[in-house]
Amino acid sequence: MQLSLKRTTFTAESTIGKLSIDGRYECLVLEDVVRKAGAAKVYGKTAIPAGTYPVTITYSNRFRRLMPLLGNVPGFAGIRIHSGNTAADTEGCLLVGITESKDFVGNSRAAYALLYARIKEALDAGEPVTITVS
């Protein structure tokens, strides 16, 4: 399964993009601010670098449940896909939603439940899952 995140909206507070699965639109994603190349990372306020990353499902001590985890993200650890609405709800993680307004994604829990089920199904079938962020 290939997830593809195309970043489309950039503000001083957040970044919003569109997530597709195998070329079909799935949901919106809100992240922290994308910093310019060479700019210093600001802890808890910087989006992950563009690239392709493996996705697994592991237990999150913070959230106390199984959740998708992005692997091998340069300069970051513990990057998850989860529910949330604004940049205050993420520390580099990808927040999914169905609706959007400025610096906000809504219906996040519903979007997360659907996406989690699809990722889990693919992994349970032995299919590798990756995400490409651009």
C-alpha cells in the first residue's frame, strides 16, 4: 500500500495536505510548519522532511494503544499518524481529518478510524506500507 501526502496549504502555524492511498484521495492531513531547507528544526513545531518512509503499527506508550508509526524520519523519532485538529495537537506527527479551515482539520477521529483500518488490513495481509511526503 502506497500512501502519498501532497502538501497544499502553508501558513505560519501549520501545513495542510491531501493524503491518497494507491492514487485515490483518502483524507486531509495537518502538520506543523514546513521549514525552509537548512533552517533550524524547532522542536514540536516543525514538519517532517519530504521523503518516503515505511509505516508500521506499534504500541504507543503516550497514547496507550496501537497506532501507525513512520520509520526512518531523519531528525525525528516517534512520528505517528493520529487524530487531532490543530498544530497544538502535534509534535511533528500527521493529524488526519475530513474537513478543513485555516490551521484546522475536523472530523479527525472518523478519518483516523478509517485510515487505521486500511493500514492495518494491508499490514495484516503482509503488504508493505509506505508514505511519500511531498
